[in-house]
Amino acid sequence: MSEERARILGMLAEGKITAAEAETLLDALASTIEESTAATPGPAPASDWPTGPSASGTPKFMYVKVTGKDKVDVKVPLALLRAGLKLTSLIPPQAMDQINESMGEAGMSIDFNNLKPEDIEEIIASLREMEVNVQASDGNHVRVFCA
Amino acid sequence: MILPPLVIDVRVKEAGTRGFRIWFPFVLLWPLLLVIVGFALIVALLVDAALCLSGARYHHYSLLLLKSLHLLAEVRGTHAHVVGSDSLVDVDIY
């Protein structure tokens, strides 16, 4: 826990400030972090990323966005997924059997031996139409889509 | 041509701290990576040749190695930006 955050919580515990005041201070603290980090040079901000699935063409990236209490922006190239799926066809059979067994135990009965190169391209192309929207009970909104 | 990552940029900041930023030029590791992969590829080719001659069904270790390198290269373009209540983490791979 940071020094400022601990100090605010300490003031709240001592009764020097109310819970509402503590919340305001903590919010201000969080926005200060974001502003100071945004001022440092870095990549294009996540606000420039697409806000939904692309209407046409092959998707290039998978986006995971969480808004609400926490803020998460993740962008993963779909070429990584493609390369990973192609790699599975080259994994030694003994190792692949173990992977399939472990995945089966975890409740994901996917047999990667059945994946063919043409299936991989079809999966990637179909991802354009995929969109996952989850409204969590803690107020966070999770979106997963490809564009 | 598909190349491995050039730079890995990691920024971590917590409230009340200066935070830190690691701007790691992965490109400097390319020569070392080239030597390791070159050596591993020779070994894998010899193993594959031996397996093929012995009649084993699986003899694709050299391909597996090359595809693994391809997977590493495709990591380029990954970005992660996480803002918590009192911390911020940014990871960018170029």
C-alpha cells in the first residue's frame, strides 16, 4: 500500500475525515497516478483503439477492455494466436496427449490433434463476429472483441 | 520478414512512488539468440534425421524449433495497460 493511501486510511480510522471524504481523496490519488503516467512518453493511448469489432476484413488484434472499478486495456495480435495454433500441430504426440489430458481435467475437452491449417484460418476469420460482454457484479464491464 | 521483438517496454507506478520503467532493447539479444537457435537447429536436424532413419513417425523437432521462434516473433504488437486503485502497469512489446 502506498504512503498516501495509508495516510488517508489512517485519517479515516482516526475519525479525522469521513468515509465520503476518504473516497474523494482516494479517487483524486488514483487520477493523479494516471495523469502522471500519461505525461511520460509511451505508445498510442488505448483511447485510440477500436471500440468494437470491425465490420469487414480479417481482424488483426484481439482486444480485452475492462472498465469500471479497474481499467484494463489489452491488445494481442491475432497472428500470435495463429502461430500458436500452428505450433500445436508440431508438438510431439506424447506431449500432446498429456496436454489434452490436462485440458480435459480442467474442463476444456479440445483435441488439438484435430485442428487443421484451414480450420485455423476459418477460426481467425470468424473471430470478427465474436464479441463478449460481461457485466460483473462488482461494477466492472468486460469486453472482448477482435478488430 | 518476421523478426523477434525489438524492444520491451515495462512501466510500473504505484501511488506515492516514482515508479520505474524498463525499456529493454531485446534487439541486443538477437546475436545471442541467433547463436543459440543455430546450434539448437543443428542438433534438432540431426535428431530428426536419426528419427526418420529409424522409422519413427514423429521427426519434426527442427520445425518445432522454427515455429517456436515464429511464435516469439508474433508477440510483437502486444500491449497491456492496467490501472488499479493505486497502481498502474503498462507492458508494450515492439
